[in-house]
Amino acid sequence: MTGMEVFAFCALVLLLICAMGMGLDAYKRRMDLREKELELLAARTAEKAAQYAAGAERLEQRVRVLERIATDRAASLADEIGRAVEQNPALAGQIEALREARAS
């Protein structure tokens, strides 16, 4: 090998090393971006799960009240419903809507 061929070979090796370094840097950036996207997706998913859980809890409360109404006709039931409405004012509107729907 002549000196010029050795020089060309070394230059080629250096170019390959630089290209691989730049490619690795781009890959790292892409992975960091993907990681951030996944973190945001996880946060949104957790928020939606919390909303669904809150909705499910409200529905469970309504079902409990309705089960009591359907199974227990005692006079104390009205007092219990009154206490439940005092604790959760949103139930008052729901109970009233159910009474109106039942009357018609």
C-alpha cells in the first residue's frame, strides 16, 4: 500500500466513525422524544382512569340507594335518604328525577 492509499483508508474510517456517531446521537434524541410521548400518554391515561373511577363511584352510590328503595320500604328509609342527600346534594336532583319518572 502506498501512503496515499493509507491516508484514504484512514479518512474513510474517520468518516464512518463520525457518521455512526451522528446516527447514534439522532437515535438517542428519537428515543428521548418517544419516552416523553409515552410519559404524556401515561399521564393522560391515568387522568381518564381517575375520571372513570369517579363516575363509577357515583353510579355505585346511586345503585346502593336504589337497591335500598327497592328492598326496604320502612319509614326509616326516608330518613336515611334524607341524610344521604345532605351528605351529597347532587343526589337530591337524581332522586327527584327518578320520582318524576316513576310517577309518569
